[in-house]
Amino acid sequence: MTEEPTRLLLLRHGEVLSHHGDVSITDQGAEFAVEVGASLPGRFGREFTLLSGETSRAIETAAHVASGIEQAGGVVTGPSIAHALRNPDLYIGGVRVNMVSSHEALADQVEWLDTDDVPGLKFFPQFIDEKDRIGWWLRHEDPPGEGAREISRRLEAFARSFTNPMREGARTFVAVTHSPLIRAFGLSALGQDIGEPGWVSGFQIEIHRDGTLTTAEFSHG
């Protein structure tokens, strides 16, 4: 009998009204995350492990997905934070900064950087000006930190870690993260950028004991 592979659902966080700072998901985003969670036991069995990135929107989404799973009769371990699910590591003068949408928000992250200094930086001014910032970052050959290739390798290693050793119990892991990671992983796994994923959607990844990964898009319903 062939052993069933471990599954990893790599999902974007729930709805937010902006990405300015460490914001929470909306009430509608919370409700939808519960709805997605409630649908999972009927599709993937009874036991789940919930993981998330470090931001409020990722943590809250994971908690609401877990609540939905439990309401549908499932059993949940977690949620807990997984460092691999953090946003891309970008740097200014050795300081890690988050992807942001304004000069002010960028300067606020670096103690010695003024807003007037931002136009003279490499990468960041054009990133901020782009309509599809994440798509532009995906195509950039030399970002000041992690690019799409590095992120896809990070997530592939994270997924394969579940076979070393193969964890007992829950065979479906739900990992809540951010759109740059999902788009970078999709670019590597499917050979194309899927664009901005919907809220609480992303990829279903099957992790085989030999370390190979099979990837398909995942969405609720």
C-alpha cells in the first residue's frame, strides 16, 4: 500500500484594508478564514497542524482557520510561528526592512534614514512606485536581499523538512504567510506567476517521503 504524502497548504493571510504597519485582518477576513477552516476536515481528514508567519495578520488568520477546523469536528495542533513563513529579507545598510508602499514607511524602519534619502537608494524607490510591486520584485535580478529564487528555495527546504523525520499524527499542515512567498513559490513550482492570490488561498503541496513536491493551486470551494 502506498503511503499517503504529507500535505502543506501554503495560504495567504486574510483580508486587510492596508499593509501600512503590522495591521490586523478585517472582521470579514476573520469570518472567511473560519469558513475556509471549516471546509478542510471534509477535504483532508481530521487532524491538522497550524503554522503562521510572525505578523498580526498571519497569526490572526491561522487562529481563525484553526477555529473553523475545530467547529467542523477537526483536531488542531497550534497555531505556532514558523520563521520560514516571514516576508522576504531585504536590507538597507545591514538593517532588515519590510516591503512597504511609501518613502515614509521605509524611512521609519531605519533609525538613521530620512525620507529625503529614499530617492537616492537602489531598488526601493522604483519598488514603491510600481503598481504591482511584488511582480516587479519577482522579476528583479538583484534585489538588496532575498529574491524570488531565494524565497522558493527557503519554502522548498521548509516543506521537505517534514520528512526529516516524517512527523507522526497530523498529515496536513496549514501554513499562513504572505503573497510574496506564495507568488515566488508558484513561479518556481509551476513556471509562472499566479499574480496576487486571493485571501486565504494559495497552494496545496504534497510532500513525498523521497523529498519530491507536487504542487497545485488551492482555493476555498
